[in-house]
Amino acid sequence: MERVGIETAIPREGEVLVVRLPPGRVAREAIVLRDEHGAVRAYENVCQHVPIPLDAGGGAFFDDDAQLVCATHGAVYRRSDGECVSGPCMGRRLAALPFVIEGERVRITIDR
Ligand code: FES
């Protein structure tokens, strides 16, 4: 198995950075964002209800209350741990991706 590192900027509050993942995974993208406490988080961009991107390709990840929400059926995810707290996949979690912050960059490391 090969380890691959993908880099992106550090997201600002309220910003979601979409990062392309290498082929060979269900998730084609990662999302990197700040949680409710300002900490950086990285998840696969795959809803836990139906395995499609949370934003359905539209680029919008937050509702009017700044909650992380799936655009298709409205599942709401807690940003700090990716748990679905409302909607059809309640109790399931977004797949968290391991990362480190190196200077001004976020480096996600995955196996493929
Ligand atoms: S596909 Fe995300 S809530 Fe149904």
C-alpha cells in the first residue's frame, strides 16, 4: 500500500476547501474546514445516507445557521466529529481523514 500526501491551504472560518483525492477510493474529494471551536477538520466528501458528495457538486456546504449540511436530503453533521445529528443518517459519521498542519498548509495523508 502506498501512502499519499495531499496539501491544501488552512481554511478560514466559514470556508470549506475541497481537495481532490487520488483515484481508487469511494471518496473523490476531501473537505477541509474549521469546526465549531476553530479547529481544522478533514473529512471525505461523502454523505453517510447515500454515498454522494455533501454539496452534490454545487459547492455549498453550510445552511443559514452555519451547520454542515448535505444538499440532497438535508442531513446535518457536527463539524467537530462529523456525526450526523439530524436527518436520515443520524448517528453515523463522516469519514475523518488524518492530516497534519505544516506551516501554512494542511497535509492529508491517506493510503491507496
Ligand atoms: S444523500 Fe445526504 S442526506 Fe441523503
